[in-house]
Amino acid sequence: MPACAPLKRTKPEALLRSLEYVPVSWEASRLAGHLKQEWTGKGKTLSLADLMIAAVCLTEALTLITDNRKDFAMAGLTLHSLP
């Protein structure tokens, strides 16, 4: 059996390895709940994942990079579009 060649690092892998993990805090969890109430009251259904992502970005003062601007119209949330 031939030996397996070492895996080459790809650009996506390099990008993923450069990312920093940000834990979900109690504050972010509470904010996600408030955001759910707010947006449900406006007649908009957002996924729990999107609400948590927005809440973590807001509580940690992070910029969210996304092409999905329609689900991230929260006040104070800084967005950056993908190229």
C-alpha cells in the first residue's frame, strides 16, 4: 500500500485556521432572546443561529462578514460584505 502524501494546506484551510473562537456569553444569549422578541414583533422570523451570531458580534463589538444582510439589520451591528 502506498504511503499517504501529507495534506497540502489550501487557502480555505489557512483562512479557517486564522479565525479566532469567540465563546457565547450569558450576555450574548440574553441579547439573542431580546432580538428574537424584537424581530418577531416586527413579523420577521430569524433563525436561532443568525440571532446568536448577531448577538455575539454586538456584545463583543465585532464586525460580521456576510452576504446575508437581510437577516442582520440589527441596530448597532457592523457588517462587511464578502468580496
